[in-house]
Amino acid sequence: MTQNVSATADATLLAEVAEMTVSALNLEIRPSDIDPAAPLYGDGLGLDSIDILEVALVVSKRYGFSLRADNEDNLRIFSSLQSLADYIAAHRTQ
């Protein structure tokens, strides 16, 4: 995993979100093999909209805030593992 971690999400949170994503979706990849900057959709991790809903549900339960389907920032939030971790770091209540 690259160590290009922003000031918002530290390496521990990034690793936690990667593990949570792999576990929630039963992906056949090691969490440490996910490039934090790679797209979650399409050519990156290859997630689809149903996968993103699953991740949003797990994030909501684990971190104590809701990711709404009608949030206009969802494309940005779920654009990469790094952006998701940054969003969690900024909004988590747990």
C-alpha cells in the first residue's frame, strides 16, 4: 500500500477502511493491496452501485453517521479509498 496519506485520514484509519471494505464485500484481495488513490468504481477496485451501498451501510454502522444515497457528494466520497477514509475521518462520531 502506498503511504500517500492525507492529513485528514491517518494510515490506521485507511487500513481499517480497506479491511472493512474487503470484509463487507468478500473481495478476493488483501486490504493492503488496495491502492488508496485508485477508483473504487470501474477500472480501479471494480465496485458497482450495489457494492457501494453495502460499504455505505457498514460505514454508517461502524462510524456512527449516515451516508445517504441522495448525497450529491457521493461520487467524490466514493471516488477512492482515500477519499472515503478522509470523509469518515471528518464525519465520524464513533
